[in-house]
Amino acid sequence: MSDRYLFTEIEAKWQAAWEQTRAFKVTEDPGKPKYYCLEMFPYPSGRIHMGHVRNYAIGDVVARYKTMRGYNVLHPMGWDAFGLPAENAAIEHGVHPAVWTFENIDYMRGQLKKLGCSYDWDRELATCEPEYYKWEQLIFIKMFERGLAYKKRSSVNWCPSCQTVLANEQVEAGRCWRCDSEVIPKEVEGWFFKITDYAEELLAWCDRLPGWPEKVLTMQRNWIGRSEGAEVDFPLADQPGSLRVFTTRLDTIYGATFMVLAPEHPLVPELTRGTKHAAEVTQFAERISRQDKIRRTAADATKEGISTGAYVVNPFTRERIPIWIANFVLLEYGTGAVMSVPAHDQRDFEFARQYRLPIPIVVQNADRGLREPLAAAYEEDGWLVNSGPYTGLPSAEARRRMTEDLEQRGGGKRAVNYRLRDWGISRQRYWGAPIPIVYCSSCGIVPEREDRLPVVLPKDVQLRVKGGSPLADLATFVNTSCPRCGGQAKRETDTMDTFVESSWYFLRYCSPRYSTGMVEPRAASYWMAVDQYIGGVEHAVLHLLYARFYTKVLRDLGVIALDEPFVNLLTQGMVIKDGAKMSKSKGNVVDPDELIRKYGADTARLFSLFAAPPEKDLDWNDQGVEGASRFLNRVWRFVQSNRSELLASDPALRVKELSPEGKAFRGQIHQTIKRVTDDIEDEFHFNTAISAVMELVNALYAFEQSSMDRVPQGERRFLIKDAAKTILLLMAPFAPHMTEELWSQLGHTDPLHRQPWPAADPAALVKEEWLLVVQVDGRVRSRLTVEAGIGEEEIKALALADQKVQPWLSARQVDRVVVVPGRLVNIVTRS
Ligand code: ANZ
Ligand code: ZN
């Protein structure tokens, strides 16, 4: 047997064995506790990168560990297979997106198999297959029937490079999440999912997901952005009608000295029609609405506005106040209109200063120190001043009373607002699931009939070089019959956002070939929810919010009985190299194929798990990879060079009768079991778990050396076997190939990955002490109490430094020190 671990052959051997025996195939087993371990499925971009390796290595350790802990573990893998890159590659290289996608899937599947991940490959799915997207088309129809899917014309985020609409969640700092291009506003018609109907519930459940990282929950809470306040009607001064505003600070209304509308507000043209302001206002409104919303409303953006010349009446002060329009008010939030209180809102303050509008103080601070003119807005709560009958009240109390009075008068009501907007799911591109809607000249918008699903995405299309959906050009697709009246009708040519597919794939894995519904109810109720979900934090709001929403919709449609899809969430850190995120554009990528070819999958896995705890960034370094490889070889060599001992039969031995040194070593074995188990259970701290095993391997080498003539032969063999076996069991989830090979070399026929996880013997964990006799030249001079199992060097140092020993050494030189662990130290001197 080779002295070096020949990973190429051995890893291939075990991967083939796992594949042949379908080693990780699972079925529902009500007699066993289930565990659903899921890593975010990849987009088939072509090749896996180190971020994938890390993600899938983490997931695989969890899955293998939980299996050894006795769970029935579902660990599936599939492909997020629709999306733009396929289409762009197709336009560039002339291959069909389907061909490109499935070629990539084949290649990447091979790569994942080379990593040795324990997937149930029988459950593999690709979201671009009609058998998959059929079910989300069905759900779309049910959502449409309930008003949860609707169409509207609106100003949306348009990515000029992707040539498609983006949902708000898909715009990061004004840029496209996919291609980083600057996003521009554009008026288009499109389909929306009414996620806002679920805002309250999505928010409430943020407090009921203790298995999620707090930072992700915070991001979701902020994204949902709940504000409590009031809607107040301001009657128009010189004409009938009124303008409604949303405010969180009704207590400041006596200081509202003007009103600001969003430039896009529908009343703007009416307010200015026929006046001298009309042309200028229209021009200003058009200019502002072309600007990016995030930028124009940023705190540091210059405030720009124009007066409409019209007035409203402040319902509390009865004063006429002017109506302006300005860049910092958005149509989409609240009512698209703001009562401006410049003394108590910084944006209003800056605006008022610029346009010389009055800034009266109506809220005083605790030490009554605010004086006009203010240098900046006072935005805190305080005590009301100059506020008629409410003067003197604290802000919160004033808000309560003013809201009550308002409601009584019928001039407004309490209101809750969310920042969350409905999810725009229309994409003006080809490679996605068709939206199952038909336009009929007599029936209008009609959902496709269920028995005509799926609406299959046609393959024979001519992709447009400049983007845009080619479906519109395809008469055989567009022209259809009306599902209701049978007359001529046209199909919707938009496709669905690919985030729709990823909102339920975890459900489909429960029964991936089920052909009478989205998921087989029994399978869903057995496997769901996902016990551990693992993926990148970049999806904190995006995918994770959509999946939560979609799960709730499916619950309300009666498809599943589940409130939340993911019980525990682990967001892994990034892979960093030379101080930057590993990425093609930075030119600092390490190719997983290369790494596996050079070191093997076990090393690649071990390194990525050892170099950092999963939630932290992982700093790539080549020495670390070398180190992981050396460690594996060290374990390999130990087994090779001690095979006769390891293969010999166990002596009949009672733990109680072990020698002191043997007892100490056994303590160390069980200490390690405990540490590794605790580290895995405590938020998957694999790095410290692995270093505990490394220590045990060192201790095993030391014990093998030092016990030779001091520990009885049978006991020695018993402990070496115990340690080696324990090391293989503990390392099995991390380095599955090598450990499986060694396990079989040691004569086991049951696979290692199905062995029960070792349990620490509590009796072995009790720290024992050694009472050591210290002799100088054969005479007892002192006694030492030390922790059992400490090393010889440590014992020597303690003995030489001992108070009672020192005088006997003062005039002499130490010749040598003999240590018998657990018993005795003998210091031999000469003059
Ligand atoms: C008067 C006021 C006085 C306000 C004051 C604040 C402070 P949040 O907390 O984010 O919900 N607002 C309302 N609609 C807006 C829109 N479409 N575009 C821009 N701003 C808008 O913010 C609510 C506050 O944001 C509202 O309360 C309103 O200004 C402004 F001392 O009303 B406030
Ligand atoms: Zn019709």
C-alpha cells in the first residue's frame, strides 16, 4: 500500500461506489427524524468557483454529520437554469440558450461529483424544464384570480444593458444586481406580485426566526420598512378637493409651512392647468422624473423644487400654505405628498432655507434651548410649542390626541406605511418561464386554462442581438385561442423573473417527479421546512424575502401547511484573495478544477472549512492548502505504518484497569469527541473542530512513540485502535474519500458515512490528576500533583522548578531527567 495518499484513484473509486449504490438516496421514513439540509442551488454559469466549493463543502459536512447523528437527511442539488447569461451567450456565440445551459449543467454536475458531495442525485432538477415551471404557471393563475398577480403601467427600474425591467430588490445603489450597469427609470406595463399584502406578516415573522442571523433579519426589517403615522387631508385653498399626505410626525403639523408633491403626482397638471406656472412646472417635473430615484432622494442630494402657484389650507392652523414640487419626494411612498415641517425635518429645512420659506419651531427640546433661526432641523421628540390647544404636550401624547381629533373630524386617519413595493416579475426577455396570460379582444386579460399548461417556451426562436423578447416575433407562440371564448387571442410575451423559480425549488425537491401537482402533500409535510439553509449573504433581501413570501402564498392557496421555508440560515462569508473578493474581473480566481487535480477534493474541502468559520470571510492562502494536504497525509501514513496493530483483534480490556498514561490518552480521545461535537453543534465551527482532530492526531503519534515500553502491549493496541477509529469517524464529514478508504482498509465492510457519530464517554472526560514522586539521585525529595496526561517536557520543567527540589540541585549540575508519566520523576545530577 502506498505511503502517500493517492487521491486521484481513491477519490474516483469512492465517488463511483457512491454513485453505483446511490449511497445518498433517501425516502420518507416516518420512523426516523428527518433533516433537510440545503445549499442555495447554483446558476449554471459554466464552471463552479471557490465560493461554490465553500458553500457546498459546508453543506456537505452538515449533511454527512447529521446522517451520522441518526437523521434521515435530505440533501438535494439542482439548477437555477433560466436567466440572462444563457441568452447573452447565445447571442454572442450562436448557441441556443438551452444547449448552453444543459452543457454547463453537465460540466458542473461533474465538478460537484468530483467534490464528493453527498447529494441524492435522483432528485436533481433544472428550473428551465416545462415539468418544473408548469407548476409556477399554475400558481401564477391562482394568484391572478386572487388579485395577488396583477398588471400595471408604472415607472420601473430599467437596465439598459440587460434590456429588461428589474425589481427594486434587484437594484443596488442605483445599479443592476447582475451586470452593474446604471439603472434608469422607464414607463412600461408589467406584471407584479402583491408582496405588500404580506408586508405585515413578513415583518412579524422576522421576530420568530431565531435560527437566522440577526443581520439578515435586520436587513429584511429595514427593507420592509414599516412606519406608523397618519394620513391627513389638506383642503385645496381655491378649489374643491384636497391633498392627502402621510406623516409620522402629526405632532409637528402646526409647523407645516408648505406642502411638497412628487413631481410625478397626478394632481400636478390639474393644479397648474391654465396658469402661468404650467409650462415651467411640467418641464421641471419631466426633468426630475428622468433621474434615478435613489440618487435624487439621497440625504446629501441637492434639494430642488418649484412652486406650483397653488395653495392648500393647513387643517390645524387654518393658514394657506403653498404647494411645491420637489426632487426629494417620491410618488411611490405614502401618498406621494408631504406636509413640510422645516424646523423638524432636515430635508424640509434645507429646502426651506434655499427657497426662503418660514421655519417656525413647534417642538421644544428638554432644556427649552431651541431658538429661531435654527442652524439645523431639530428632529427629535420634545414638547409642543406654538401649537394651539396642544401646546405643552409631549410629542407622543400630542400625536395620539391629534390623531383622535383628526379621525373625529373626518380629516384623516391613522395609517401604516411600508417601504416595500410590489414585486415586479415581468422580464422582457426570452430565457424564462412564460407568463400564462392571454389577451383576447373580447374577453380582455384571460389566464391560460389549467389543462393547457404548461405554456411551453418555444425553442425555435431567433434571438435579437439588441435584446428584448423574441417571443413577440414568433407567430406560432403569440397567436392562440382565447381560453374563455375560443376566439383569436394573443399570448403575453413577457417571461417571469427567475427569482420566481428559486422561490419554491426547495419544495419541489421533496417530490421532484410528482406529476399531479407542485409537491406531493405527504412528502412536503415530511421534509419541510428546510432545517438548514446555506448560502451567500447577497441574498439577504432578494431571494430570501421572495422565498418567504412565496411560501406564504402557497400556504394561503392550500398547497402546503407551512409559514416559513427555512428554520435555520447560515450565510457564509466571501472567499478573499490578495485583499479582494475572488472574481474573474479582479483576476484573482483559484480554479477548483486545478485545485482538485493538484491536491484532491478532500484537501480542497478541508482547507475551505479549516481556514475560517463559515460565516466569516475566508482569506485564500496557498500555504493553508499545503497544510491541509500535509495533515491528510499524516493521518494516511499513520494508518499505513500501524496496520498490523490496527488490524489485530481487540484485547479483552477493562477501561478501569488502564495504566495512568493510557487513561490520560483515552481522556484525550474523548475530550476530542466532545470538542468536535460541540464545535459543530455551536453554529458549525468547523475550523476549531478540525484543529481539535489535528491535536488528537499529534497526540496519537506521541502516544505511539512514548507508550512503547511503558504501557502494556494489549492496552497500547486497544488505545491506538480506539484513537485511529475515532479520528476517522470525526473526519468523515470533512474528508469523506480518504477516511472511507482507510475505514475499508481497516477491515470494515459497512460504509463509514453510515456509522453512528461517536459519543464521548463522560467518565473519560473527568480530569484526572497524577501524583508524581520527584527523586533527586534516587531519593524522594518532593511530590507533585499535575493534570493527568501532560507531556514529559512539562513534567520535567515542573519538577526542576519545585521549591523542595531546588536546594538539592543548587551546587550540582543536572545530568538527565527521567520521567515515568503518571508515576515518577528522577533527576540525576553530577557535581
Ligand atoms: C411631516 C414630518 C415632520 C415628517 C417631521 C417627518 C418629520 P418614514 O419614517 O420613512 O416612513 N414622507 C412621506 N411621504 C414621502 C414621500 N413620498 N417622499 C418623501 N418623503 C415622504 O418617513 C415618513 C416621513 O417621510 C413623513 O413624515 C413625511 O415627512 C416624509 F418633523 O411628515 B413627515
Ligand atoms: Zn376571448
